[in-house]
Amino acid sequence: MVSIAVSREDGGPAHEYGRVLDWEPPEHLRFEWRLSNFGPGERTEVDVRFETVGESTQVTVDLLNSKYSFSEEFLTEWLHSLGSKFLL
């Protein structure tokens, strides 16, 4: 597995934010995500699928094993903030 991000906050111990679980370019990425305030063993899996639709790319994001959820409106605004057009 490949680490997504490792950081040290204020010189403290390193924290690994996630690991890539599956990578099947260009269609699929699945990774686990773990913030520094998560409890032991607590993690979120993020499953991302990319599908060509005409001249665009449809991105499907599923959160697995998560206590968090995001509205379609939030995800739409977030994706548009990335500077690209996405279909939800």
C-alpha cells in the first residue's frame, strides 16, 4: 500500500492520513482516509470511479465505513471549486 499523506503537526509525531487500497487507472481509485482526531481503528474508505460520458468525465464518490456524509450540493460546489466541470 502507498501512503497518501504523512505530516508532522508542530513537530509532533508523524500522522499517516491514508493509504491507497486499489488503483486501476484510469477508471478506479479506492483509498482509506484517517484524520488525526479519529479513534483507534476508525477510518473512512473513499471509492472513486471515473467514467467517460461524451466529452466529459463522470466522477462517482462513495464513502464507505464512514460516520460522515456529504450532500449532493456540497459535493457539487466542492467539485466546481476544483476548476473543472463535473457531472453529479
